[in-house]
Amino acid sequence: MDARIVNALIGSVYEILREVLRVDPKVGKPTVTKSIEVPHSIFTVIGITGDMEGNLIYSFSRKTAAEIVSSMMGMEYKEIDDLAMSAIGELGNMTAGKLAMKLEGFGKKVEITPPTVVSGENLKIRSFGMILKLPISVFKEEDFDLYLSVVENTKG
């Protein structure tokens, strides 16, 4: 995967988490993987279309989700209800939007789809293309997993 894309992803995630959650996230070493493991019970998928096609996917536990929503809302939030799910989706939307702007900075025009937030146990995601995994420590060590699965669009 192009280093500019990796750096755009890292920068987007760091900037949004720092701005929205008011934390100093620690971004782990990016790795290329063949599959998406979802060890957590909540994940969000945002589609990417245009010069690149694929998905931005992130996942975390219900506990981390409650901490994220609490930080976003400025008050303690323990229940993952519809409002919390909406906030979680919006965090992904902001991250994907920031990524789209950074990609456009070096000539990759992309659009993002509205986020889909899923909650459940033993979840599996199948994706295509090269998959980049980015572990992130927001509130504790590697409590947030982010995946970028994209392919160059050769249709012209």
C-alpha cells in the first residue's frame, strides 16, 4: 500500500480522536493482513468509492464504546442505545471524511458512504483488496482496531 495512503490514514485517525475525544491516542504499527478479525462487539463500516474503492472499518468493545460516547457527549454514558450508536457512527464519518480530504491532497478523489454501525458477538467481516490494520490505544492498550481495505479503481 502506498505510504502516502498509510500516512493519510494515521494522520486522520490521530487528528480526529485527539480533537473529538480530547485524548492523545497512541497509534500502533500498521500491518498488512489478509483478513479482518473482529475481537470486539461493536464495529463500524464506512464505504469508500471513486479513485479507490473499499471500506474503513473500526471496532472496539462495548466498554470502550461507552467511554468514547461519554467523551464525545461530555458526560458519563453507560448504555449503548440508539443515540450512542449514532455518535459512534459519526466518529467514523469524521475520520473517513478527514481521510478523503487528505487523499484528495495527492490526487485521489474519493467519496464516503454513510456509516453502518453493528453490534453483536462473534462477528466476521469479509473484505477485498489489501487490508491495512492499525491498532490504536485510546483509553487503554490497543482498545481500538482500525482497518482500511481498498483497491485502486481502474475504471476510467
